[in-house]
Amino acid sequence: MVATCIKVLAPLHSRLTSSLSSGQTMSGAVYGLEVGGVRLVVGAAGQQQEAGDKRRELELINEMLPCGVEPMGVFGLGCRAEELIPLVQQLPPITLPSEIPMVL
């Protein structure tokens, strides 16, 4: 299996990076589309997590996105990857069965 290239739009990358550097803890869904074997992450929607908050709920905004832009995975700032597993389980089915949700 060939690894798929993932690209995050620069403005989104900047916002996520600045949130991380300011010490915020947040998690949510990433949205995008695949073009020519490249997965383009064009948006994200998440919630800030309070200290000690173990319950994580995914906020999906599918109905507000253009056709073709879909939830592709989840992201987490200031948390461990295993803490994102409950969010991955809340994702709607991906349109292509061969696709694996991404965790950023």
C-alpha cells in the first residue's frame, strides 16, 4: 500500500499551530477532499477541552460544507493520540471503504 500525501492549508495550519503554542487543549474533526492521491485538509471544527475533562464529543459540521468536502479524520492539540480514539469512532462512514481516518 502506497502512503497517501496529506497537505494542510497554510491558514489552517497557522491557526492550529498558534493554538498549540498558546497551551490550548482542543480536539475535533478535520475536513477535506482527495485530489490526485493527495488528501487536502481544508478545514477543522473543534472544541476546547477543560482540564480533567475525559468526555470528548465530536462536533460535525457536514451540512455547512460544500459538496465533496467531508470529514477525513480528527485532530488533537495538547492531548495524546489514544485520547482521540473515541472521536475517530464518532466519525461518519468514509465514502471509500479503503480510506482510513487520519489522526493529526
